[in-house]
Amino acid sequence: MGEPPGVDPGATLPLLWDSMECGLSDDCVMDSNSDRLRCLHKPKNLLDQTERSVYYALMIQHAHHSSPRDRILDTVAMLFYAQGIRAVGVDLIVAEAEVAKASFYKHFPTKDDLVVAYLLRRDEMWRAWLRDAVVRLSPDPAGQPLAIFDALSERFLSGDFRGCAFINSIVELANRDHAAHKAADAHKRAVAAQVGQILADAGNPDTDLAASFVMLMDGAIVTALREGKADAARRAKMIASTLLAANLLAGNNTP
């Protein structure tokens, strides 16, 4: 069957899960130097509830996964996103990450510390994914603003899509003073800056336009989760195209 679409077959991917067989490729990569044979593709135990996706495979290329801290973050990246922050307890995390509880508390004295670390790490990976996706979908910078929504459409079609981890955490914690809320807010601000740069590179240096794009992105994400399909990305793209045309007529673009 070969590698999943979009995954570089020459890339060194982390080996996350024990497996006797691989669900995504015919020749699963195994690590004979580890204490156990570990497979990238096949989830184990409660992580079976979360399907693998090309999106996640691309995201985890950006991180290392050998230390106990990284194993903990790998585990909560799946569990928090699939089941929610409050639903996942420390005992489950420790069991799935295969670390001692003392090691867990050494790296994360409180669960709140872990939630913030999870969000900060996901922020870096998500923005790297968006950057790579828009370039792949539109090598021409002029087409990259609308390619944002094509990237979202791909994401919505992945089996593990559960909405936006940052919106989910804001809603679940419901406390503007919580450190995780602040981390999620910082992510959205960073995405707005990234979208603003994409727009500027395409000749549209308008901060209000960037903010409008992020609102469309968030709305499409929530709608896609509610509807269970990717059409929200197409509708958001149409609105974004209208905004770009209006911005052009208003003379807010640069040649």
C-alpha cells in the first residue's frame, strides 16, 4: 500500500505504538534498538479510540519522542484532543505513556502545567502544518490565502478530527484567567499573525483582513465538527474570496 499521501517516505518518523502489524503501510518501520518493537502506525490500548491521520503523522515529524517527557506529551496529544482535558486523569496518562508517576510529576508538577505544555507544543506543530500545507497546495503566494481553506478541508476529512484543540480547551475550562486559556489565546494571536503574513505576501497587508480570515477559519472548524463534513471549508473559502475582492476594490492591497 505504501506511505500515506503527503508523508515523505524518506522522513524519519517517531515510533509510537507497539504492533504486530501495520495498518498504514505494508512494510512497517520497526526499531530493533529499543526495549520493545514499536510501530508508528498502530495505536494501542485506549488510544485505539483515536484514528491515525496523515495530519497527525505530519505534525509529529516536528518533535522528538524518546524521553519520558516527550512520551507524556505524545500521549496527551492524543488523549486530550480525543476525550477532553477533564476526562483524562493522571493515572491513564501514566499508564499509556509507560512512565512512572514520580517521573510524571518531575516534569509536570500539576495537571495544569501539562495542559499548558500540551497547548504550547500543539501551537508550534499546528502552525508548522498550516505553513507547509498552504505552500504545498499553492506554490504561488498569490493563491496561498485561499489555500488556507483547502488545507482546512483536508484536515476536516481526517479520521481523528475533533475540532480545534484550542477552542475546545477554552470552552472546557471556561476561565479567562487560567494559564491554558492564555496559551490558547496566544495561539490564536500567533495564527492571526501567520495569516497576516500570508496575506501580505500575496499583496494584502491588512490586519483587519487577517482577523476576518481567522474568524472564518474558527467558524469553519466549529461548523465542520457540528456537521461532520468538510463543506464548511468551501463555504468559508467563498466568503474569504469575497473579502479579498472587496479589499482589492478598496485599494488596500499592494502590487
